[in-house]
Amino acid sequence: MSRLVLASSSRYRRQLLDRLDLSYQWAAPNIDEARRGGEDAVTLAHRLALSKAQAVAADYPDHLIIGSDQLALFEGDILGKPGDFDTACANLRRFSGHRVSFMTGLALIDTGAGRHRVVHDTYHVWFRDLSDEEIESYVSRDQPYDSSGSFRMEGLGIALFQRFEGNDPNTLIGLPLIKLCELLREAGLNPLAGQGN
């Protein structure tokens, strides 16, 4: 039985975690993702990532539980999932020709040891100058309503961009694997050494 649990129902996060070739389980956390008054981006990203892991922790004693959550940051605004066609299009119109930052909070709870770590990674994207026709076509085709930033990097979203900047492109999809490997090694699970102990 795997000791590793991904607290997410996102198939994109599962696809990323699959790359580490570790056996794991996944469970859908049900949390309120609303921003609390006065929360800055780092506080919010950390809280949501940790809350997702905590939401399933009681069901997995003596496990390592991964929680992750992503925010889009633009002109002082913290943006979550658009939820619908009109909001997604409005976001992409704002982003057209500009840089947008994506912050992903990452938590790892060791339920056996009773401890946790929370970190974050930020990745920047530059959007091309986009026409209304391109934006509406993209949103209709990819329907990125549950994706921070109103695009799916895993799909047609790549056609929206001019360039990227950051340490780990997986951050843009919502699971920073470089930082995750670091946290797993600290917890005694080295992806390069198999399943660990």
C-alpha cells in the first residue's frame, strides 16, 4: 500500500505526479477556496494548499499527503478560477499583451510524524496581443472554467503565450515538481530511490 496521497481530484496534477514514478493514492478534498479578508497571495496559496491536505488527513494515518493550490496574480489582483465563459474571456482580455504571475502553494503533511511543510513557487507568463476572436475561440474550445488564469497549459493554452519565466514549468500546471521532490526527500521518500521507507 502506498504511503503517498495526492489531495486533489485534478487529472492534470495526477498526470504530473505520475512523472515521478511513485505509487500513490488520490482523494478529493472539499474545502472553501474563498479568500479571507486581508489575505495576501502567499498567505492564501499556503492556506489553501495546506487545507486541501488537511481535508483528507484523518483518513490516512501514517501517510504523506500532498496539497496544492494555484492563484493568478495580475495588477495587484488575486484571481482564482473564472467559473464561466464571460469571466474567462474578460480575464484573457485583461491579460492580452501583459505579464501574469502564477503562484502555486504546495503542502506536504506527514500524518505519521505529525508535521508538515508548506512552500510556494511562482512562474511568469507573457501573453501575446490577443484579438477578441482568438480569445472567444480559445475559451469555447478549451473551456478553462476551473483553471486559474482562464487557460489550460495542458491544452490549447500554449497558443496564447509569447514566453515564460521561472524555475519549474510544472508550477504553471499546478504542481511544482522540483519543490515537491525536495519535500518528499526531506520526509524520507526519494523518487530516485524508489518508494523509500
